[in-house]
Amino acid sequence: MATVLSRDDQIIEHWGVIADGAYVAEYQTRQPDPSHWIAVGLVTPAERMTDRSMPRLLVGSGKTEEAAILDLELRLAQVEAALVS
């Protein structure tokens, strides 16, 4: 995970990758409010597929950064289950 710091060394965003299954999500987290985090991920197939190769944008949210990433992972699993079946 990469981190970007502001001038006063406050964390303003993280980047990471969720690569578990047929799809990969490259995501970025942000904290728009002190009690709210979001994780926005661009989801692409891990391997080239036919009509299912369209990139998708998914969003997870939570009260902590970890909760937002877990929510994004859950949404990724739901999309993967719908597209792979």
C-alpha cells in the first residue's frame, strides 16, 4: 500500500490492490469526514475475458479505513460471483 502525506504529515490517501480471485481491484482510500472512510476501486479481470472484460468502479465505505476496504472486498466478491457464474 502506498501513502501520500500532506505538508503537515497527515495521511490524505492510500493506494492498494486486492488480488484474490478472477478479478483485481486497484483501490484508493480517502477520509472525507473524520468518522467516514471510502475505498474506491477500479476492477478488472485478472485474466483477459470476452464480454466480461469491461472495467468497473466499485466503492466501499465505513467508519474506519479497514472497514471501507473490507466493504470494497465484499462488493468485489459479489460482482465476481455474479459475473463468473
